Amino acid sequence: MNRVLDHKWDLDKKEVIALQKTLAGGVIREDSFERLKYIVGVDVAYRNRDDIVSAAAVVLDVDTLDIIETKTINDIAKFPYIPGLFSLRELPPIINALEQLTITPDLLVCDGNGIAHPRRFGIACHLGILFDIPAIGCAKTRLTGEHSQVGPIRGDFVPLIDRDEVIGSVLRTQNEIDPVYVSPGHRVSLETTRKLILKLSPRYRLPETTRLSDRYARRALAEI
DNA sequence: GCGACAG
DNA sequence: ATCTTGTCGC
Ligand SMILES: [Mg+2]
């Protein structure tokens, strides 16, 4: 698969924020896709000792959740982790892994937020925009936004709100288990984002895409 | 200035 | 996210 857009990555904090504000204008928050058959989960594993990182892209069939294709790559971290600028650290290796895939996936699932971000441009938006492919984000903890308490049953959810705007959902994927924070990344609506994450999380708190990509990335890092 | 803060 | 020893359980 190939990018339809690219930009400089060697930027300082100030430049990244400016870039996010510019690219955020291109994010599409409504459903805009033909089909959602092949779903790809992406994640990165880190080794602090030498800053070597491994990224994995795992393609699943959305209906059976069977693994269709997987690719892993090794790289070096070139940007620190800064809340709000997460995509600059994690996206380079992820893009590298995605470009190794022979299949062009219909949906990108990120381990982090989409528009549930201070500038409405989390990692799922950034990745979705670069490939112009539908994307959604599923974070384990909150970055920004407020919400009321969510019900205890799988499927229960409450809106995540920031500055009078709904930016995502706090979704219970398993009964009695901590909820996740889901938000649109690109070309997917709030409702479809919830429906997809729920479908991808039939047995565990996190979607299979996130669980598998995390596992493959760590396995690759352990081998070098 | 203080507190918050995806992975 | 990673670091980090032993320890509990199947
Ligand atoms: Mg991760």
C-alpha cells in the first residue's frame, strides 16, 4: 500500500503542533468507504536501552477475525514520547510496516486516539490522512475530554466531550471491565467507530487488532 | 504558574 | 511504553 500524502518528520515541538493544526483540516469524520473487509492493526514495541523499536501490521478478516497477513519491521526511535505528539514517535515505524503489506486494508486500527485529541488530530487521524484510508483509534486511558460514568454492560457507552464537542466515546467492551476510549480517525463516524471496536473485541477488553499487533511487535523486538 | 498528560 | 526478581499457579 502507498501513501497519498507525506511531510517532513524531523520537526521540533512547535512545528509539530503547527503541522497538526494544518492537517486536521483534512480529516473526514463521516462514514466514507465502500467496504470494510480487511482490517489492519498496528503497534510498536520499544527498547529503552538502545532506542531500537519494532512495528507490526496485522491484517484480519473483519467477519472471522482470522489473520490474513502480518509484517514486522525494526527501526530506531527518532522522536520522544510527548502527550499530544504521539504520532510523530510511533508513526514512522508503523508506516514502514504497512508499506510491506501486499494487501491494501480497508481500515486502520490504532493503539491510541483519533479526534479525541487537543487539536483533534491523534495518531489515527494522522495515519488515516497519510494513506487516505478509513481509520479509528482505541486508547486504554484518557488523553483529553470529560465524560459521565459509563454503564457496566458490554456495549454501554457515554460520549467523550471536550470544549462542547463530542470527540469520541467511552465504551465498555467487556462486562465489569474497564472501558476503552474510542474515536474516529478518518472517514469513519462516531457510531461506526463504536460498532467496529465492539465487533473486534468479542472476548477481551482490547480489540483483536491491538492485541495481535502488540504481540507481533514485541516478538520481533525480542529477536534482535 | 499549576495540573493533566494516548503509548 | 519500558524497567525489573522473585513468586504464585497451571
Ligand atoms: Mg501500543
